[in-house]
Amino acid sequence: MKKITLAIEDEVLEQVKLTAGEQGTTVDALVQEFFATVAAKRRANDGARLALLRLAYEAAGDIGGKNWNRAALHDR
């Protein structure tokens, strides 16, 4: 586990300390939970993005051998 240093405004830190106390936890635990949530969302988004790309790649885009042109589509 890595330790990091954060700069935070005094008023914000006081509010976070109060919140942590009310929840029976620590500021450190709240920050870890927040970072874990951010990382999980990123992993989920990356997974969805890869699944979409895989689906697009696997979809052959077969339109049944039809060859249309603009004139035929617009009855010209």
C-alpha cells in the first residue's frame, strides 16, 4: 500500500472529519473508499468499452450481399 500526501482546505477537512466521526470511521478510510470507487468505475467503463469493441469486431456487418448506391436508394 502506498502513502500519499494531500493538500486540502481547512474547512473541507473539518467537515470530512465530522462526517468520518459520524460514520464511525476515519478520514483515511473515507479517502480509500472514494479512490476504490473511482478505480472500480474506471475498470467497469474499460470493461464495457472492450466488450463493445469486441462486439463491433465480431459483427461481420453482413447486409446479405446487397450492393446499394445512392441513386437506387432514392429511385433515380
